[in-house]
Amino acid sequence: MQVYLVGGAVRDALLGLPVKERDWVVVGGTRAALLKLKYREVGRDFPVFLHPDSHEEYALARRERKVAPGYRGFVVEFGPEVTLEEDLARRDLSINAIAQAADGSLIDPYGGRRDIELRILRHVSPAFTEDPVRVLRVARFAARFAALGFRVATETQDLMRHMVERREVDALVAERVWQETEKALRETSASAFFKVLRECGALQRIYPEIDALFGVPQPARWHPEIDTGVHTLMVLDQAAALSGDTRVRFAALVHDLGKAATPRVEWPSHRGHEERSVALIEALADRLRLPGDYRELALIVARHHGTVHRAFELKPKTLLEFMERTDAFRRPERFSQALLACEADARGRTGKETNPYPQRGFVSAARDAAAAVKPTAEDVASHKGAAIAEAIHARRIQVLRELRDAFAAAAPRA
């Protein structure tokens, strides 16, 4: 048996990045031989084993053969006769198809090291087109390595476009789309994921609600960038700068979906887009089976981002009702996430990227001040039931009025 370090560990080491996990491929080995060495088998679709001491993954070298449409239409072949080059050939990108031997030497049959130096994401072989998941993976790697100057090779972009035209990406299941999207949202340059998908036409097939935003104008007074799609990706960039929370980033991404549904005769105005956004987010969440926390936060931001932007103009009673509707007192963390997404929206506009956004600090302080108002012993003794709630409500309004006046005197307006 010969054992090689493969994939991301080799790639990241060549890029000078921290190696977070290591994967190994075993050439010339068998299942029986690894089990005899006390490796523990964990692979379901093909033989993958955990090392008895390091618990790192070791996979037998394998080939893949396309037998049916979609990303599941493969037959996997493995055995001691499969070569290292054959195993590397099934990988998506050349930068992921480099192996390292025990002596440190590199086996690079597909030019991955050269492409790392050139900062290019290039497919290994024409077999790339056999698996539509690779379209998502290329877009995700574009997001991961955008800051390092990587770009998708023209010929790879052409292959991806061809896959879209053949409707290969239509075979992607919701769970895999969301899995790759969530990984992309963790990256600082998450917007590159959606840009790459749009360039090859896949965004329209996978996220038609987002794709439809491009070309939709907004009032230049509030949106110097004009185009709603451009604004959307700028907001995502700002959310990525403000928070590492992928829920905040997703909420920022979809907060304006309703603008694509505005009748053209009303352009560039978009009155009522908030509720249209809510309906589109609900449909998207159902289609992709999104986790509940992503859905809930996105709906709050879509429905209420305008309210937060106008926070200094709100009456104390209106501000309190807004916090009650968003369950701010019982769910303070989610409320704070929503305020971050609103700040990203305000800054995701040409020339406004570094503008102050005192609304977030004010609304956050308002929540804390109102939450601090609790029933007193006198309330309990002198009121009953609903009367106690009314007394608390009135005191909270008074606290918010005082806080608003203090902020109006001290805080600069956005």
C-alpha cells in the first residue's frame, strides 16, 4: 500500500494557509488490509476508514463512472488496481487534485500547482460536466479564494454555462444547494458565490428570486448604485464585514427580494416591497427546506428593515410595538442579528459604505431599556391581570420617550 495526502490540505499548504483537516488516499490497498490494521470503516457509498490513532480519513483510491443524469448518477469503482492519477482525475478542480507522498514530493498530473500560482480555478477534465454539484463548488471556491485573487478559468466558465443550458443543474436537490450555499456564506467574499453562479446562468435556475433583482432600478437619491441586484450583493458584503453569522448574511441577501416583483410602471419606487419580500422568502425557504432560524430572521429583516432605518422618527409607542412584534424581549439575540442586517442594508450602497448607522445603537439601547422595566411589588399589590401589563406598557413608552430625546440631542443622524 502507498498512502498520499490529498486535496485541501495540500492546496492550503501551498497557499500558505492553515491546514484544518487532512485527507488521505490509499493506493494498492484493500478493505481487508485496512481492517486488519484496525482502521474503522465509516464510508457508506465507498470505502472510507478512520485511522486508529489520528482518526483522520483514509479512502481507497477510486474511479467514478457516469451512468445516469444528476449528481447521484455515478458508479464508483475501487480496488488495488486503481492508480493515484485515476483517483485525482475524478476531482473537480486542478488545485484540489494534487497529492503529497510521504517524502514530501508532490504528484501533480493536472497542473494544480501552476494554477495556484496563476490564481485560477480550472476543471481537471471534461468529466467535470458530469456532476452539477461542481457548479456550486466552483462558485464556493471562488468565494473562499476571492481575496487571494483567484478567478474562474474561461474554459471552466464555458463548461458551467453548457451544463446550465443542458439543464444539468436542475437535477440538484434542495439539501445540496443549501449545503453549498451555507458554506459559501461563511466566506468573507460570499458575494462571489452568487456572482459566479450568475455569470454562468446558474443563478437563474437555482436562485431565480435573487437573479430577478438584477436590472431592477431603485431611486438614485437613496441608491446611487441604482441596480437592486448590485445593491443586494453590496449588502451581503457589508453583512460579511459586520458579522460572521451566516444567518445575518442570509437575511441581508434576501431582504429586498420583493423589489423584483414591483410592477414596472411603479419603477424606480418600490412601495410595499417588504410584504412581497416576505412572500418570496417563504417560498424560497419552503423550496430549499431552510432551517427555521434562517427563515425567521430573514422574515423579520425583510418586513421591518425600513422601520429600523426610520427609528429616530418613530413615536415611542410605535417603537415599542415594533419590538413586541419581533419578540425582541424574549429573543434578544435574534433581535440583535436583525439590527446588524439592517445596518448592512444601510451601508450596502455606493458611497455610503462607511457611513455611521446610529439607528442600531439606538434601537438596541431602546430594547434594553424597555426590557429593564419590570412589575414592581406595588404593581402586583395594586393591579390585577391586564392592568399590570398596561402599567408596564405605559412605563416602557415613557422610558423610550426619554431615551429618544437623549439620542436626538447627542447622536449624529445617518
